[in-house]
Amino acid sequence: MKITDTIGLVLKRKGNAKILSLTPEHSVFEALEMMAQYDIGALLVTSGDKLLGILSERDYARKCALLGHQSRETLVSEIMTTEVRAVSPLHTVDDCMTIMTDHHIRHLPVIDCGKVVGLVSIGDLVKWVISDQAQTIQALEGYITGAYPA
């Protein structure tokens, strides 16, 4: 596990995680229920296979709650982010961390041949990097103690 690994590898490691999405016509309340049910911070907004946007807890907090809108009456289309940054499975972990840092975002849809194939969060990438560091530390400890294969 290295920061030069592709997002495709990250998705493969995550397993066959279901891509959670909803349509723009859903209420914000329904979106919040879904986020709570699956313990996630963002949902993709789609129409068929087409990615239309993303709805995050940040969108809700800033565009609904703080403005006094009622989540049961507000549609996802009214507060979702439509300018979505996305990556391909060939982008690296480092590429994605740079995009997330530069654009202050926590989630990146992964698109292959025009179809959404996954979603990675900053948490997924941090776990990947930590695993890489743990492997490096283990290899170095083995080398120092002489347990490293010759």
C-alpha cells in the first residue's frame, strides 16, 4: 500500500461496497436518514447512471439548517453540490489527497467510462497511507533486528 497506488486498488480493497445514491427529487430529510442508516457523510446524486451532484453533511449544514429551511420540505436538488470533482480508477492515492486538500472536499466519486464505479473518502485514503506506513515500519524493524530476509 503506497501513495502511488491507484484508486482502483483502493476500491478493490474496500470490497464490493454498494454505491449509495439518491435522486434530486428526494427530500433532504430522506437523504439524512440514509446517511445516518449507513453512517456516511455524503451521498451521490444521480439520474440513472449519470452523476448529477453530491450531497454532504456540509451541504445540509450550510445550505439548509443555517438558513432555516426545513429538511422535510427541501429537495436534494436545492442544496446539492453540482460542481463535483471526480477521478478515474487510474488516479493515485496521492493525486486524490491533493485534489481533496486543494478543493477542501472529503469525498471523490470514481468514474470509469462515464459510469460511477465507486466513492472514496478522505478516511479511506488516510487508512491506506497509515497501512503503508505500518508496513514500512515493520520492514525497517525487521531489518534492524536482523529478521529481514537476506
